Amino acid sequence: QLPNEDFDIVITDLNMRGMNGVDLCRRIAENRSDVPVIVVTAFGSLETAIATIRAGAFDFITKPFDIDDILVAIERAIRDRSLRKEVRRLKNALDQAVLGGVENDSDALIGSSVVMRSIGELIARVAASDVGVLITGESGTGKELVARALHRRSATPHGPFVAVNCAAIPESLIESELFGHAKGAFTDAKAPRKGLFAEAHNGTLFLDEIGEMPLSMQVKLLRALEEREVRPVGSNQTYPFEARLIAATNRKLEDAVEDKTFREDLYYRLNVVHIDVPPLRVRGGDILEQLRLVEVLDAADRDDVLGPRL
């Protein structure tokens, strides 16, 4: 029976009465996985070392050993435990700071600044509705992460999230990409293909860099949003779709509207709710939170801190 009080490290022999060191490692790993175990033995072999490490031991030391060797192992084990506790603490803080309750760390926006809390509150208010959302901000500020947060808190969080970069699709192909095409619609259309609107059915379609969409396609996109149906290229048949549309841009669409490079009616259709994501450089303490997380996770990946891995 393991004691309930806290302890930093366990040092055990391999051969003992009642329970051997491998079984003890296994028991501690199952019940107190935060406690590192160092196993010492006079009967060391590669097979035994592998067995103890696989059972959860932090390190394996053979007798006779130099006292400095075990002191180094103890120091590394304590640093490892402290580091893992810090990683857990930061991940817990991350869960609370994530916009829209995103559960996956890789989809997380970290920040407890006033502006980030304000964005999180706005996401919580509008996510369940199907109103259009326009996300603006510089490249790299996390506009897609905001869109994913909206999707995860939407009425269809288990539906598909389909993201497309409008700037990356040639003008000649963007209609086919979004709406699909019929067989024979153009030279390479050897089979019918459903578009991204269809793939996003009962989910969310995220149009990134919407400001780069050609004017000719903007007209067709507006019609699709108004009628809630699309017509594949080369087809006479229309197909209804049910997908929430979220758009993003790093441009000032108001200027594009004035310059007649972006349709005003489409702009107002997309911009029912506006979320502006500021760059990290103006978000104060959020920089320190991100740097600390990177620093700790970086250290957690270094073998010289975390001990042997077999």
C-alpha cells in the first residue's frame, strides 16, 4: 500500500522480499505517476533495465555505483517531476484561457488579456447562431483558430469544419472548388465532383482571405448564401446546403468596397458579426504566457531533462 502523503522520489532495490522493483515501479506508475522511481541493483543487465523502464522507472543504476552518479540521477528526477507539474499547471491554465473552450492544445489561442477575454465572450454569445462572422487581423494572429472555436461551440460541433484559402486557388478553378462540377464540365472533369460547400454540409465552411476572391465569384457566392443552394459547374441542377459560413481577411474590406474590388452587398452579408484579432505584440501579458508555455514544453522535450527513453 502506497502512503498517502506527498513525496518527491522513490529509490528502490530490484530484489526485495514480497515485491520486486519492477512490480513496485508498475504499482507507482498506476497510482502515483507523478513520482519518479530510481531502481538500483547488483544484478544489472540490458533486459532488466528495459523491463524496469517499461514498468515506469525513471532511471536504472547498477551496483556498485559512485555516490555522485546517484546524486545526479536524483537531481534529474526531481527536476523532471517539477517540470511535469509545471506543464500540467500551464495546460490547466491554457484550458481556461482557450477561446470558445477549444479542447485541443494545437487549436488553442492563449491569452488572459482584456481583449482576448472580450473575444472569448463574443464567441460564446454568437457561436450557437448561424449569423455570418467576419474575422479580421494580420496574418498569423490566429483567425482560423477563432473560426474553429466558433465551430466547436456551434449548434453542429460534430459536423465538418472545411477551411479554404481563397488566395491559393486560381481564379479559373475557384467556382469548381466551392460548388463542384459535373462530369465533362471542362477538359479535365472526367468525373463529377462535389464542392467544398457540399463537404461542409451540417458543419462550417471557413473562407480565409475572402478579400482575394475575384469579383465574378463574389456574385455567385452572394447568390448561394441568399438562396442556400449551389449549382455545380456544368450542371443544370441546384443542390441545397446547410453550412455556417465564416470568412476571414487581413485586408480592410471597407477600403476594398470603396475601391469597387469587393461587393458591398456581400460585405454586409458576411459582416453581421465582426471579430478583430489583434497581434500578439499589443496583447501585453499574453506574450509572457505564450513564451512560458513554449519554454516549459521545450524543456520537457529535451532528453537531458527527462531522463532515459528506451
